[in-house]
Amino acid sequence: MKFTALVAVIDDKHEETAIEIAKKTGAGSVTILHGKNIGLKEKKVFFGLTLEENVSALLFVLPRKLSMKVMRALREEFDLDNHDNSGFTFTFPLSHVSGLDTEELQKFEDDIKCMM
């Protein structure tokens, strides 16, 4: 089975919703990284304090066929093709993967069989 890493960077406030959507679409476990969004435009300043946008980077390891289905669901839910949003997703292929839960691997195989 060929695997892909799917990364979704979204506002912290949407983290739980994004995970729920990804799991409904077939994703399994997720690794969550927290950070701050630093863009090209100057940040808003309020009484001398810079307001930074906190974001979550959600990292999923998925079978290649399933990754696009999950990505499409996240793009639609959070309107990620709109230039005014603050989130984005991307994938990259993985050539070697170890340590995945065997129960999760079985779930992936079953999900892919249902897609065919």
C-alpha cells in the first residue's frame, strides 16, 4: 500500500471540526502541531499588543487513494480555495513508513475496498 502525508494548516478554533471531518472521511490517527501564522502583511496591533493568529497543523498518514478524499472534504468545509481564508492543505508522498497501528492499516484496507 502506498502512503501519503496530508497536512492541513487551519485556525486553532477549527481544529476539532477538521479532525472530525477527516475521520468521517476515512482518516485514522492524527498528529497535531500548534503554531502561529506569520504572513506577509503586518499583524494587527491593539493597544500595543500584536494579535497573532494561532493555527494547528494536522498531520495524517493515509493511503494515497484516501488522502485526496480527505483533502477534498477539508477544502470544501473550510473553503480553502478562497484567498481570504487562513488555512491550506497539501500532500507529499511517503516512500517508507513504519510504526502504523495494524488495526488502522486494516481499516484503511477495508475503506479502500469499499471505494472500488
